[in-house]
Amino acid sequence: MSRITIPIGPQHPLLKEPLSFVLTVEGERVLDSKLRLGYVHRGIERLCQERTYVQALHLIERVCGICSHIHTTTYCQGVEALSGLEPPPRGLYLRALLCELERIHSHLLWMGVLAKNMGFDTLFMYAWRDREIVLDIMEELSGGRVSHAVNVIGGVRIDLDAEHIRRMLGRFGQLEQQVEKALLLIEHEPTLKARTQGVGMLSAEQVRRYCVVGPVARASGVDMDLRRDFPRPPYDQLRFNVITHPAGDVWARTVVRVQETRESLALCRQILAQLPEGPTAVPLKRRIPPGEVVSRSEAPRGEVIYYIRSDGSDKPARLKIRTPTLTALITLADQLRDVNVADVPVVLSGVDLCIACADR
């Protein structure tokens, strides 16, 4: 049987962002794959070094559309540590609220993309309908459905009143019902299980070797989550379960993400119940003292890391971003090897790639 090569990307209906795969196949079996990135590189790290700390914040919001808030949260945490700022508790709780709403949004979007790429349009429609509820909540909070510009160095620019909280809790109840239905569908729908079980396998040993993080790691039985393991306020005051699954395939990643959505909704309720009184931000000094810091957060796709070095001026001397997509990309050669061609969309969707984050 002859071998042929199949190009996928950089523009392809399967891909929501531009990247390029070249698959070597024999019959219906994938033998090898090669990956090429760089199609959306914007030089954000270098551009941030030419802007003040405040100006760079608005640029960092555009590293990723889906997880824009967690990027600015991680950046602000680093700058606040360098400058000795302590954001007020109410500001930290509101930051965490947006982080969890963003996690719900990201997981629902991922579930819809996976369902669409495997031809399961019913689940796609459910996920997109429920995602609108989260987008409406975030729009009411910040004025933006995707980019929110909520964070400022020293806290947040938004606040909540009793009416906001009442409306939000009502929508949480609606969303919780829909998430339970989705979980029931995922756990019992035979077509979905046939397409995802045993596909895109990653063992716990592979996860550790490639330094994979987030839901992909937890779906291979690796029990880690920065919100629990290295908690920053207010996560040290909140209670939640870290969801894991031992199977290590795309089905396990689906279960983990939907159950994490349920946990994030419970966290949102806790945050609103415990929301302290007081200001939401403190002012920032113009110049940041010399030093360096590493700031880490649990993004929807896993751990995101910011390294920031200050030379005492009003601009960062060095900014380096490490996103969770990078390690997930490295695993694709292993995940695609020996799968059927028809399973390629499932594998690529299953790791929840964010090429904008990885290229920057």
C-alpha cells in the first residue's frame, strides 16, 4: 500500500486558528505528522517592552481572545509583586469571579468545537446556546463579551451591586441545569463515546515527560491545579474539587471539562456569597522598583507563566510568556500516530489548542 501526504492548514475548516499539519498516511492509518507554527506571530513580548506597564496591560489582553482575563490577571499579579502593591480583597474576589466565568466560557466553546468537528451538531448547538448565557453575564459585568479590560494594576475597574448579583445567580441556576444535561449526554451517548474513547491517548508518564498541564493532564490522572496547590487569594478561602480521570483519551478530557464547568459555577456562587466590602483597586506608582518576578495562574487550558523583569523605569525590561498550548502541541505527534484519518479532527480538537497564545 502506497504512502501519501495530506496537508491540513494553515487555512482549513477543521482549524479555528491558522497552523499547518502534514500527515503521512498509509490507507486510513496516520503514520507520522509534522507541525508548523508562526502564522499569527505578533511580537507581543517585544511590543510590551516598548510600552509602560499600564499600556502593556491592554496589549496583553489581546494575547488570547478566549482567555484574555487570565493573561492580564497573571501579568497584574507579577507587577503588583514587583511594586509591593496589595490589591484590596474585594478586587481579588472580582478578579477570581471573571476567571471562573472565563473558564466556563472556554470549556463550553471547546465542547462545541469538538462536537462540530466530529459531526455531533446536537451537542454543538447545546454548547453554543449555553455559552451565550456566560457571555451575557460577562458583558453585563464588564461591557465586553470576549475582551473585558477589567483588570488594572492594583485591582479591578468594576464593581457589583445587589441587583447585579441577583440577576447573576438566576442565570447560574439556568446554566447549572444545562451543564447537568450535557454531562448526562456525554456519559451515555454511544456515538460520542465511540468517537472519543481510546482516541488521542496520553499516559500520565507522557504528560509528565512533556510537561502537559491543565484539563489534558488531569484527564490522564495527573492531579494538579494551581488554584489548589499554590493558591493565591481568594482561592485560599474557596473550596472546590480538582477533577481528574484516569482514561487519558478525548472522552476523558470531555468529562473533565464538563465537570470542571460545574465546579466553576459552584466557585462563582462562593465568590458572590463571600464577596467582601471595600474598594476594588489601589493606585499604582509610576515607576516599578528594580527586580524580577515569576507569576503563575491556572488558565482554562492549564498553567500560564509570566516572567517580568524591571530595571526601575516605567517600562518592563523583559517580559516572557509561557502558555499551556505549547506543551499540548508537542504531544500531537504521539497522539496522531496510528489513528485513523477520520479521527484526526477529534485528536486536534481534544487538546484545545490556542494558536494565538502559542504564537503571540
